[in-house]
Amino acid sequence: MTTRKLSILVTFIAFSIVGAMIKIPAVISSIALDSFPALAGSVLLGPVAGAIIGALGHLGSAFLGGLPLGPLHLLVAVEMAVIVFVFGYLYRSNKRMLAYSFFLISNGFVAAIPFGFIISWSFYVAFLPPLLIGTAVNLVIAIVALPRIQQATNVVLRRNA
């Protein structure tokens, strides 16, 4: 990994932490807007970089929120890494609608399923509305911003070539 790519990766992780400070109230703690930088990173830097941003961004968000789920945040970080990796792979394969749908379903519904088994199904049901709202907001930002960011990035790269 080049120094430039590493610098951009760290910047996206920082953006994810800043996004974690924007909160949507939830039953337990809150839902953060920390996913969009990971989605952007997976598109611009590749799925592996996006996975790293997603995992570390979630952990940063969890630390800012006081770690309400304790060590279970490690599970969520792994889930985020996988979800963002697949999103980036699909998006970069020109399967954007599939990438958007995958992110909404996997992050909005599937990722919380382990908490139904670990904590309770009542927790899962109570957690779904704010989780879906947070997922949808991050996704709408991605749908609107990613094509523009890609276009701007291509212009800058052509200028520097």
C-alpha cells in the first residue's frame, strides 16, 4: 500500500469517526452516521480498504458511545467489515443497485440478528427502526454522493497524470 493510499485510508477512518458523532437516538445508545465513509472508501480505495474503514469506524463509534454492547462491538465490527467489503465488490463490478440493496438488507436487518439470540428478540425488534433509519440515511448519502465523488476523483487523477 502506498503512502498516499494509506493517508487517504486514515482520512476516511477519521471521517467515519466524525460521522459517529452525528447521532440518531435509539433504544440503546444511538445509531451513528459512520457507514458512508466506509462505503465511499470501498468504492474509491477498494473493498479491503472499505472493510478496514467500516470495522475501525464502527469501533470508534462504539467508543464514543460508551461501548453500550461491550465486547459484542467486536462482532459488529466484523459484520461491518464483511458488509462493506461485499458492497464495494458489487459496486465496483457495476452492480450498483445490487450493492445498495445488499447494504440496506444486510446492515438494516441481518447484522442485528445475532443480538436476537444473544440478548433477546425484543431487543432485536426494538433496535430495527433506528438501525434501518441510520442505514437508510447512510445509503441515501452514498447514492447521491458516490457518483459525484468518483467523477471528481477521476478529474483530479487525470490532471495529475
